[in-house]
Amino acid sequence: MYITDSASYIDKQLDELSMEKMRRFVQSAPLSLMMGNKLYAIKPMLLISMLTGSAGKAASVDFELYKAANSKNLPVADWKL
């Protein structure tokens, strides 16, 4: 699921123009709010699926659990790679 070599993260592989397009797209995806910069450590095929899969129609189970925990001020585990 994750890229293990930080030098191979997506943000290190794309040229500046492609990265700027990706940043704009990622900012519009709710999942990116939860993951922050760790989003770039996800393997490209999974990242594409996560960002475009629901197309705004249905939120992921993980994101719904995250929102519910935050609304109740429950601790949410930090992402570890």
C-alpha cells in the first residue's frame, strides 16, 4: 500500500507542473485533509483509486470514522509509515 523508499514518493517523482496539478486536485479531495503529506507515500494506483473512486458520491468508511471520532473529541492514531 505504501512506498517504502521516501526518495520514491510521488512528490519526488513528478515534475513541477505535474505536481502543481496534483496539489490542486488533492486539495479538493476530502481524504487528503486526513492524510496530509503522507498522501504522497501511497502507491500511485491506490492513490488514484482513493482520490477518484467515489467521485464525491460516497465517502470512505475510514473517512467517516475519522470524522465521527473528531466530532466526539476522541483520539485518532497518527499515520505511521
